[in-house]
Amino acid sequence: MKQQPLKIGITCYPSLGGSGVVATELGKLLAEQGHQVHFIAHSIPFRLGSFHKNIFYHEVEVNDYYVFRYPPYDLSLATKMAQVANMQQLDVLHVHYAVPHAVCAFLAKQMVGDQLKVVTTLHGTDITVLAQDESLKDLIRLAINESDAVTAVSEDLIRETRELLDITRDIDLTYNFVDPRVYYPRHSESLRRDYANPAEKVLMHISNFRPVKRVGDVLDIFDRVQRNMPAKLLLVGEGPELPKIQCRIKEMGLEDKVHFLGKQDEIAHVISMADVLLLPSEKESFGLVALEAMACGVPTVGSTAGGIPELVTHGETGFLAPIGDTAAMAEHVLTIFKDAELAERMRKACLQRATTMFCNELIRGKYEQIYYRVLGRE
Ligand code: GMT
């Protein structure tokens, strides 16, 4: 029997970042299924794009009253969540990232009443970094324990949440997903010619250039590879480590072999230029970018941090090595580059795995099941 469509509020970080991408893409999929989706955030989620039927946006305006030294965004968000829930008769409020969103949802539920069900999705640094902070730990634990359902994007993140916060409640596994209508191998030959000649291999790294991404390791791996065969490195994204990385590239004498592409929207086109994606992170609850690469037929060479091994099957859809072992990672890249048959096998395995295990429809269905479960409408 087909379930009744729901009214779902979604709060996420609307600017660049994996958690915002997952939340926005999920909202779009849910709207396509006939659910009414209400984004509640401080600005329009960057992936939302143009008009969508069934999608509404409610902007959180921060009260800058003169006694406030710091305008209280969290309180404005909680109030907005409650207002939208009451006005739109929301069934579910789905918040992405524990701090402050799950805490605000807890407050909103106190104002609205128990008929509003709260689903919290943990994305990674909200636990692996923030839950290590003693001043936030109790608050995060409260928000998680008081949610009607909690999901996390990898088994590893579930384990870490339990360990760090001493939590015993059920946590559902909801992997990141890709839309196969958007993420598939693109013809990027002419784009690629702007950066590399046909004899050169292309290595790529895409991130927010934060210390956890270990972009210095990306340079080390690339340096070892380019000493063995002609290659180029394309760096995509921006972030706090970028100036340091630029200096390091000069020191290493690699200026002619490394290109900066900055932030990019058409990620499927960009990734399709690569022969290998590098993801040597220190922490990575899942690694959405490696999934996007996988869906474009590009294998990942990276670290065994966090949830990466749940996504990248070592020897099949890429290769993994311990965090910081750049020599092993470079060897893995060379193994792929020197064996055309292996590279082709990996390309096929990537496409197969991305479209089966991490297909958007599958994961969307999982979230819907969770919504109906908390509403007692299974
Ligand atoms: O990778 C980042 O630093 C951004 C971060 C975020 O909060 O948006 O990404 C996290 O959530 C993504 C979506 O679930 C995951 O794919 C990323 O692995 C995770 N990042 C980390 O755990 C460092």
C-alpha cells in the first residue's frame, strides 16, 4: 500500500560541504516522490538550484537586538523551526549535523509538542571533532538521545558516536548517495587537454582544504608518482590550508605540474578528467567525493580513515593505506597507472558499486522508512 506523502522540514548547513549536499539532494528526491519539503536555513542551500515543485524555503533571520554581544542564531533557528512546524503542520523535522541543528530541533520540539518527530543525521566532524570538546559533549549527547531517530553515514561513525558519547540507543546507517542522472562518466577529453597532454596521467584531489584532508600528503603522493611517469595534479576546492599548499608546491618545484581549479559546480565533468582521485584524509566519516568519483568510473587511492573502507573496496574500486603512508599510496597509484587491464576492471567495478550500493533511490527509501517508523505508520 502506498504511504501518504509527508510534510518534512530539513535543516542543514546550506553552503558548500558534504552534509549540505546530502541534505539538499535528499530534499529534492523526497519532493520528487510527492512529499512536501521545507528547508529551514540561513540561506538557500547552494545545490537547490531553480524552482522545484513541493520545495519551500524558510529563511532564518537573526535578531540583532542591541544587548546581544553575539546575535543568537541558534535561538532564531529553533524558533523558526517551531513556527514552520506549526504553520505547515510538519510531520518530521530532519536535521543534518548535530551542532547546533539537533539541539535547535530539540528546543523546537519542546515548543511544538511530541507530534513533531525529529530525525538527526550525523555527518562526521559533528562527532569526530566536536564531540571531543568537553564543553559540547553533554549537549550533543542530549540532542542525540532526545531525537526520535538518529542516522549516521557509516558504520564507523556509528561506532565512534557510541564510544565518544557513551550512547547506546539505535542509530540507523544511511550511507551518502549519488544521483546516477548527474554522476556518470562524462566526455571530458577537451577539458582535460587544457591541463594535461594525452601521455600524462591525471591525479585529482577535491576538498575544503582543511587540515583533516591532509593535502600535504596529496602533494607527497603526487611527487612520488610524477618521478616515475608523466603526470599532472588537479586541485579542486578552496580552504584554510590553500596558501600553505601553494608555498609547498613552489618549494617542491612542482608549479608546472599542479593546477588549481578553485571551487567547481559541475563536479561530474571535472572528476571525469581524472585517472585517480586522492583522498588521504585523517578523518573521513564517509567521503562523498570518493563516491562521486566512483560513479564517474574513477578509482580512489586514499587512507583507511573512518568510513572510507566501507566505500572504497581495496583492490577493486581503489586502494587504501594507513593514514600518512604516502609511499604506499603512491605505489598504489602507480600500480593502477601501469596496468591498463586493472584500470579498466576498476573503472567497471566503480560504476557497478556506485549504482547498486549507493544509489539515490535506495538511500531515499531508507530515509522514508525511518520517517514512517517514527510516526508509527510502518
Ligand atoms: O568533508 C568535510 O569536511 C565536510 C563535511 C560536512 O560536514 O559537510 O563532510 C562530512 O559529511 C559528508 C556527508 O555525509 C561526508 O561524506 C564526509 O566524509 C564528512 N567529512 C568528514 O568526516 C571529515
